[in-house]
Amino acid sequence: MMTPQLSWHIVLQLAGKELRSLWRDRLLLVFVLWAFSGAIYTAATAMPDRLVRAPIAVVDEDQTVLSQRLISAFYPPDFLTPDLISLGEMDAGLDTGHYSFVLDIPPGFQRDMVAGRRPALQLNVDATQMRQSFVGTGYVQNMIQLELQEFVQGERAAAASPVELAVRMRFNPTLNSAWFTGVMEVINMVTMLSIILAGAALIRERGHGTLEHLLVMPIRPVEIMLAKVLSMGAVVLLASLLSLRIMVQGVLEMPIGGALALFMLVVALHLFATTSMGIFLGTVARSMPQLALLIILVLLPLQMLSGGATPRESMPEAVRTLMLLAPTTHFVSLAQAVLYRGAGMSIVWPTLLALTAIGATFFVAALTRFRRSLAL
């Protein structure tokens, strides 16, 4: 008995039906628009890698020229204008979160500096804001050292180094963290939205009863699944392209180093795997709340351990090896290579093959599970 051939005409008709169904779900459509616009900008600009208007106070118990110079070293935009407070107000200001840094200049500080002694300054830091406290502590230490060096030596010259080190910043010469965070957020949204849209499409059809109607028609399960993969993948593919053009290149002003067409090929291969994953989860879940819980369990490890949030080199060897089976690991590697470093096909083709193999495996697994769920 011959197996009927795949009908792409039926697949395209079903894909059009999926797109019309998504268009009628306005809440989900608004979520897609926000995920590739406002969410990208918020993630890229919400956590800067430098201080911005950090609140600081100074307890000046010395009341000398040197203490005034130290106070005047802190100014916007890195710090707010320092508040002069008393020693008794220091703990209350830190406890209430009013100040992130409080510098205590002890009495006799200038006298001890002039005499060649090594007096102590006390810097109290609100470490509940870990990123700001870590960056800000280095800022404060460096600024104090420069002011003290200029006061004692009469100049702000740096110590001569026996070696001339030439530093070349590649791929991100301005060290702009928004460029990295923005692209990583696009990558995360591609993964998240493709799983959600594909799984929600299956749950929606089961809830409306249209899936049973399709089963009595001369349509094969592979055609139903291909229609969902193509339609939901096309939506995310178009949204990611517009997000790169408008948000990343336009708003964030990030230059793209490689060919955008190559990156879109990478996105398409990744969507082949993640939409299949979404359909697999849709066959397991029986309702949208169950699907949301399953997506949380799957999505968090995929995003946190893919190398986009933390370098893979810092992870245990077992985790690195296991995550080679995840499509997000290869997607992050390919996106960084193409968008940041301008890598071409001659460099990234092994990773592309790995991503294609993973996508095919996920598709076969999802199709097998989909057929079993239809037979129940």
C-alpha cells in the first residue's frame, strides 16, 4: 500500500487558517508586539553597566580643604550631588535605602595625610543592590585615590608602566551593554514566543473542537503539524526581523557585523526546533494554564544555561555537555558569531548542521507524540 504524498496545498491552507486564528486573538497578538519592541528596549536599558545618578551622602568630620575636594569629586551623572549628613544620620539613611553610599571622613584626616600617615576612610555601601554596589565601590575608590594623589603630589599623573599595553576593543568598541542585552533579549523572545504560539495553537484548536473536524477530513497529522510550524514560525521570524531593524539597529543604534540574511536562516532553523517543542508540550498539556507551567519548566533552563545569560565556560562540564542537545545553545552561539563578530557561512556551518539535526529530532519526536495524542 503506497503512502500518500504530502500535500503542500493543504499545508498552506491550514497555515492560513492558523494565521487568521492568531489575528483574532488580539491579546496574544499584542503580547507578540510588546515582546519584540518594548520588552527589548526595557531589557537593554533597565540595567546599565555604569552608575547613573547613584545617591551618596558624606559625613564630613574633618571640615578641611581636602574633605571638600573629596566631596566635590562626586557629581552627576554618575552620582547625585552628595548630601552632607551627621554621623547619627548615617545608619538611618542606609537602613531606609535613601543612600546607596555613605562616605565617612574622620576628624584630622587632612592633618594625617600631610604628615605622611595612612589615615582610614570609611565607605558604607548598601549591598542589596548588588550590581550598583559592585560597580560604584570601584568608582568611589578610584575617585578618592585620584583626589588624594593630586592633593599630596600636586598632580594627577598615573604611575609609569614598564610595558606599553595596546588594548583593542573588538566587536563592541564602546563597551555598550545595551547592545549585548538587546540582542540577547531578541534571542530569548524568539525562543519563548515560538514555543508559546505553537503550543497555544494546538490547545486552542482542541478547545474549540476544530481538531476533531480536521481528523475526519483527508488530512494527515504531518500536514497539520507542518502548518502550525510554518505559520507560527513565520510570525516569529517576521517579528524578529522587524525587531532587529527597528529596535536593535534603529533605537539602540547597534551595528550588525554579519549578514542579516544568514542570521535569519539561523532563526528559521531554530524556529523549526522550538515550534516543534511547543507542539510537543501542547500535546502533553490539556489547558492553557498547564501549558504555561510546562513552558516555565522548559524555558528557564533553556535560556539560563544556553550561554546568553552567563558564559558556558563557567558552568560544570556535565551541564555544558547536556546543553549541547538544546537548540538554544547553538542559537546563542550562532547569533553572537553572526551579529557581533560578522562570521560567515564558512565559519558557522558546523553549528548550523548541529542546529538542523536537533530541529529534525525535535520535529520527529513532536510528530510521534502528536499522532499518539490523536489516536487517544
